[in-house]
Amino acid sequence: MKTDQLMEIAFPKGTIDIFHKSQMGSLKDVFKLGNKYLVENDEEVIRLDNFLKRPSTKKYIANMMIKYGYEKKDIVKAVGRGRGAVTYANIQFIIYCATEINDFFRMDVIDIFINEKILTKRDDGGDDFKELNFHLDNLADRKDKNNKGVFIQVSMKLRSKIFKPKQIEECKDNNMNIWNSQYANVVTLRKREEYEKTLITLIRMGFVKTYEDVKDAIDKL
């Protein structure tokens, strides 16, 4: 995906909104989620504004600027004004925050963003679908035609194979692309990759030759 899309990433205790290319995530979400770990252990919650004022936090930001040549806005920046303002931070600073909040929260953040590479997997899934569209364009009965509607229908059929109807309806009601939602987790992303690559292979090998063949193949996935 070329555009820097805002995605909702699911964690065991909630979600974090983060842009997939710039990898700038909502610190409000980070602290809201992290404080759940503290509350469960009867520990005092940490306020985001107080955390950003800590000398140790300011020192860490300064050291990131030295090491990576960042400007402060590359690490932490506020978007908007007043109550509608949102403070975003890059992945490394989010990991720093998680480390300072709770050990188990830090582990979850590292598992999702580093070990499972959730943002990369979502990006790769979009690229695979582009490749699939290329092959759909070259089906025997779709050559030299406007296949935008076909792309949409194939996308919808794949989506219905991967997600629960309730999840699809919820995202539709909220005008959200389900692939940018909390439901696009490691399990569903692996299914998407498997299904798209299978369809591409079937078309390449000549087992699937028409749009009707594609629909039949998806039904059998």
C-alpha cells in the first residue's frame, strides 16, 4: 500500500491506532492499554502528560535525536488542537513507553510489532492482492475489460471466507476497511496470504481460467 493508512492493531487487552508506513502510533492508546496492566496488579496508573515531562523521558528522546539524527517530531508529535489533539510516537518510543509501564505490556508490544511484524504482513497482503488483480485481468473471459467490479467481488468473497459476518458488518457500519481493523490479526492475515497465493498459483498453472472458475476456487478454499 502506497498511502500511510491508519490501522487498528489488536492486543490482548485492547487496541492501538498506528499508521502502517510511518509507524507512528497513538500514545493515548498506548497508555490507555498499558494502564490496564497496572490496574490489574493494583498499581498506580501513569498519565501520559506526566510521563512526557519526566527528565528520563526527555533524556531518552534527546538520545534518540542524537543517535538517529531525528527531529523531535519524528519521535513524538501532536496532531490537531484542543480536545481533538492526538499525540503520536514512533515504534521505538512506543516500546520505551511500554517498558516503563509494565514488563508484560512491553512483551506484548514486542510480540505484535517486532516478532509478528503485523504492519509488514498487512502491507504484504495488499501487495499480494494487487498481483492477484493482475492475473484476474488476464483471465480468458476478462481480457481487455474493465475489471474493477471483479476485483471488488473477489475481495468480498475472500473477506467472507476469512472473517465472521458480525466482524464484517461491524466494520461496514463504522465505515472501516476490515484489513485496517483489529480483526486483521496474524491468523487472518496468514489466511489472506495463503488464499491469495493459492489463487495466483491456480491461475498461473491454468487450472483456473475464467471468473467463474475463480469464484468456484474461492468457495473450495
